[in-house]
Amino acid sequence: MKSKLGIWSFILSLLAVLLILGSDSFFSSFSYNKIYFFLFIILPIVSIVFSIISLNEIKKKNLEGKRYALFGLIISILLIVIVPLLFLIFVFTGGGPLI
């Protein structure tokens, strides 16, 4: 039996990535709609919490799904680090294009 929280962790982290990649412009959406920015931060945090809980559950109950939990954890941590850095670069470059 697989850990459902591990799978949800992976799904939420992928959803956060898709929201960032799917937005017209990540930073212009922040300017106009702060809900997107809120989701970019909240989804990875929830995914990290789900990953930690599921990794403990997998260890205690000998469940499958450790890969999903680990990938969700890794992707979410990367998002938590990269998104604020991109925002700071955007602010300090005067709001122009990043490339």
C-alpha cells in the first residue's frame, strides 16, 4: 500500500511548478493578483509538511511511496528557494525582463 500523503506531496509540488510555468509572467501576475503569489508559496509549504508526515508514516508502517514523498520534498524546497530569489532579482533589476 502506498502512502497517500506522499503522492499528494508530489502532486502539490508539481502543481506549484505548473502554476509558475503556466502564468503569463510570474512577476506581473504578482503585481496584479496576489493570490498567485500566495499559491506559489503556500503549495510548496503544504507539500513539505505532507512529505515529512508521509516519510514518518512510511517508516513506521512500512509503506511504499517513499520516492513520491522525496521528490515532493525536493521540488518544494527548490521552489521555496528559487521563487524568492527570482522575485528579488526582478525587484533589483527595475522590473524588466529577467533574460
